[in-house]
Amino acid sequence: MIDLHGFGDQLLQGAVVTLELALSSLFVGLILGLLGASAKLSSVKVFRWIAHGYTTIIRGIPELLTVLIIYFGATSVLMSIAGLFGYEEYIEVGAFAAGVTALGLTFGAYATEVFRGALQSIPKGQHEAAIALGMGPVRKFYRIILPQVWRIALPGLGNLFLVLLKDTALVSVVGLDDIMRKANIAVSSTKEAFLFYLVAAFMYLALTIISMAFVSYMEKRASRGLTRG
Amino acid sequence: MDFSVVIEYFPRLLQGAWVSLQLVAISIVLGGAFALPIALARISPVGWIRAIPFAYIFFFRGTPLLVQIFLVYYGASQFDAVRESVFWPILKEPFWCAIIAFTLNTSAYTAEIFRGAIQAIPQGEVEACKVVGMSKFQMYRRILLPRAFGIVLPAYGNEIILMLKGSALASTITILDLTGMSRTIIARTYTPMEIFLAAGGIYLVISIVIIAIFRQIELRQNRYLGTLSIKVPDKG
């Protein structure tokens, strides 16, 4: 029972892949979210339209479909681009890269709304004070605005990360060796479906609990400036 | 890209969409019915009564829906006792397995939404109910639940959208829902982009319709708040 017919190690390897996928998608998603929020608050109409279209489409389409579209679509899109440059070999997009793209896009769309709310809640005086101190736009952003946005956005982003963690299971459908696919392999050779899917479920649960603890630590850390005031 | 395949197979896609809608509708109704007792148990003053729904909600919200579907569809059939039981005619059907998994999943999320709404009602209203001599049942039926229903609507609309998106996972257990149908068509035509994008478009239209319906219900349910409080949304 403990070594799970020898599949225990396999499942742990799967957990590492799941975690790698989740963290890579988080990184991509955070950047897309910040860009999306900036675009939504931009004074340029075209940027607002693009951001609005992006969040509406991604949030209205099932994550599984996004994964499938990226996985099958990226190959043909890349090949037609490469074809323009006279490259005719077959290009294959791996499950991991497709997963990071799809889940990053999904996370980014939801994070756009979280960041937008946080950016809007920064009082105008903070911007003015930074400008009065002679900070340029870049310095103002990462010294004054971002630390405050981060604190306000963290709880929302934490929730999104928990959703992302569970969505990683979808990438097993296109063949990534994560927890879910390792469980599938174990099931097909042992026929003990209930056992292995339950173990997989508890592994996701464990990852969720660890993430929750980490997010609450980060929230405390991000608010440490507040307790003094 | 050649979108003539989309036109050719559009009726099949709509068939798939109809299956998706059935999955969502049945799961949402059953899930909502289960969610209410779970939510009420979750706010019980008795410790151990609170613990059971807490564990239930934690499990179903903390694990992927895909695992839950596989647990029901593949997991249950591992046991001879299940195969010989009266439930087997239901549990061997992928459609009903998906319904069971979706119902359990959405009931956990919905229970948390209901709990939040019930707890969001000001304490003064509960006290007012007691003062006019309502029993606990009357208080819930006449005051708390209708109030909670109004508070719950926006979050509940979101949950239905999430369920619609989750229903795509039914395709992993051979159900020909919108995603499953798309994959079947693609296996024949080898046009993944065209068909998947068309399916995405149909999902998008369904979500937009659901959002519009909920906005109407919300306006109706919260009409006692007065016409003045209904804000006209800003442009863009």
C-alpha cells in the first residue's frame, strides 16, 4: 500500500512536473495580468479593446479547450510562420510548453481583473507624491505603486493560483507526465483506479495546503509596512 | 484555415452543445439542492456538525475536477460490490458519472456561496425576526433565504459559468459534449484549429447568454432596493 505497487516514485515525479508547470504558468500569467491591467487602464482605446477582448474570450472558453487549441494550434501556427521563412520541417510543440502557454493565458486573464482593481485602489496622492519627489514613471511604478498593488492583489492572486494548480491536471490530456497522467498509467497496469485517483486527489490536496500556507505567509510579509503605521 | 468544415459540421457541434447544456443544467439544479443543507450544516453552532461539510467542501474545492470525474467513472467500477449493486446501471453510464461528479463538485462551491450570503445578512435582521416571534424555520423561509438569494446571485452566476467550462471535462470520459464532439469531428477531418475555435465561439455565446439572464434576474430580485440604486454601467 505504501509503495503503491512501485508507482509511488512515479507519482512523486509527476508532482514535481505539476509544480514546475504551475510555477511557470504563474510567472507567465503574472506578467500577462500586469500588462492586461495596464492596458485596461490605458488612455489608448486600442489597448483597452485588446485587453477587453482577451479577458472576455479566455474567461468564456473552457480551460480544457484552451489547452487543446494551443496544443494543436501552436504547431500549425508555428509551422506556417516558419514556412514563410522557407523552413519546411515538422515543428512539434511539447505538452509542457503548450500547457504553460494555455494556463498562463488563463491565469493572466483573471489576474488582469485583480490587478486592475488593485491599481485603481491606489490613491492619487501616492502618484503625485512620487512625481513630486522627482521619480520617473518606471521608478514610481516599482518603488511606490507595485509594492502597494502587490499587497492588495495578493489574496486574489492566491485564489487564482489554487485554481491554476488544479487546472494543471488538464494538461495530462495532451500527454504531459504530471500527477494525473502518472496515475492514469498506474491505473492501466494495476486496475486499481479508485486507489490511484484517490492518492492523486490527496497529492493535489497537499499541494493546495502548502500553497495556502505560503500565500498567507506572503500576505503577512506584504503587509508588514502596515502594522507600523 | 478553411472554415467550410465548420459549416458542414455545425449541426453536430450544436448537438454537442445541447449535451453540454444538459450536463450543466442537471448538475446545477441537483448541486444547488445539495448545497443548501451543506451550507446550513456548515454554520451550525455544533462543532462536529460543522466539521463534516468543512471536510467535504475542502476535498471537492481542493482537488481537480478531472480527478473527481475519474474517481467516479473509473474508481467506482473497481469494486465488485458496486458492479453488483442496484446503482450499476447508473454508474456504468458515462453521462450519469459526469452528472454525479459535477453535482458533488458544484455543491461544494455553491455551499460556500450560500454560507457567505447567509452570513452577510446583518445581525439586526435576525434579531428583528426573533423579536416578532418567528420560529427558526419561519425566519429562514421568510427572511434569511430570500435575502440570501438576492445576495447570492452574482456569485451563483459565476459558478454556472465555471460549471459550463468544467463540463468540457466530460469529453475525457467519452461523452460527446461540445468538446467531445469537436474531438470526434477532428479525428475525422484533421482540422483542429477550425473546429476548436468554432466550439470556443459556441461556449462564449452560451456564457454571454447566461451572464445576460443573470443580470435580469438580479435586477428583478433586488428591485426592492429601489430603482435609484440600479447603476447604469460605464461605457467600455
